[in-house]
Amino acid sequence: MKKFLTPALLLVIFAISIPYSVSAKHRQPFFAKSSKNISLVCEKRCPFPKQKLQKAFAALNAQFIKMEEKVGTPFPENLKPVEIHLRYDASCRKISKERTDDQEVFGFTTAKPDGKAMICMKADIDDIIKNRPTHLLHEYAHHYFPMQPRGKHDFEETLAAAFEQFITGKPNSFCDAANEKSEPNLYKLCRDFGFEVDDMPTLIARLQALKKNADAVTNRMAIDEIKRFKIMNYE
């Protein structure tokens, strides 16, 4: 004997399915595109048109490739693709509530539950499309220089600033007078130990090697490594 769904039963099933379909649609981001290197995400109420987001994604992916080529040391594979949010959307706000500092004024980087890197920042999408320097390079640097312990004036921030200057080429020396005020620790490393822009690829490779053999790279280990390889180069 065949059983047929009555109109009343069909109406009940349809009514039950609506919340699930709306919920699934709500969870879908306005824009999400990935490569093996990055993933650009803009969630609901995204302020950018999709055409600009497509251009931004292409620019960010090309920038990432050039960055890796210049550094010479690959970005940690276990952290890729890096998920980038250009606004503090729901995903970013959920994480930022757990933060105790004020770095979200510019941007912050963290790890998602699956261990991949995630970067949230306030960025001008036109700056990204035109390949102008943004705070994003600074956030990438934190994954090249993961050190413990972190503090308010920790050395990882100094190296992130050095990384940004190395990639952009501005200024072309860590001994530049502008660094004496804006990045005094970096300026002193250049003045006292000859640590310069061209030394960045060597330092990154050395710190990555240290990380493989230690639970964490400390501020002291990083500074000692700079002194050590500069003395070796001098001798």
C-alpha cells in the first residue's frame, strides 16, 4: 500500500525546513575566495563590492608570492592558507573579545581552531588593489617570528617592524634617523651590531631553524642570534 504525503503534512515539513535553510544562508559569507596561500573573506554586511574584492584577492595573492620569494624562507605551510578579513566582522569580533591589548586598532593575527593563520585588520581596499603598503605585512611577520613570552614591548614587535621595512624597502637602512624615534630597539641593533635590512633573510632562516629544535624561540634567543651571526660575518 502506497503512502502519500498530504498537503497538510507537506506544509509542516516546509515550515520546519525554512529555519535551517535561512540559517545556512546566513552563515555563508558575502565573499570568500582561496588559493594555496591566502583566503580572503568578507562576511555579511560587507562594505566592499565583489568586483573590488576580486581585485583585492588577486593583489594579496601576488603580494604573498613576492614576499615569500624575497624572504627566501617559505611561510609556515601548516598555517596556510592565511584567512584575511579586511573588517572586524563577526569572526574577528568573537576573537577580539578574548584579547586584553589594544592592537585591534590596527590589526591582529591569531590561529583558527584548525590551526591555520587568521588576520583581522582595518584596511583600505584601494590601497591593497594598488599594492600600497598596509599593516598586513606586519601581521605576516608575526608568523615568521613566533616568540615567547609576549609582552607589551616584546622583541617580536621589533622584528615585525624590521620585516615590514625589509619587504617595502622603506627606509633602506635600519640605522635611518626615523627609526631612532619610531623603532628605537631596531635602530640600536643596527647602530651597535650592524644589523641591517639585507640581514633579514638570514635571520628569518636562523629563527625558523631554532624553532624546529625548541618549544619556543624567546626574545633573548633572537637577540643572541643576531649578535652571533653578525660577529661571524665580521670575523
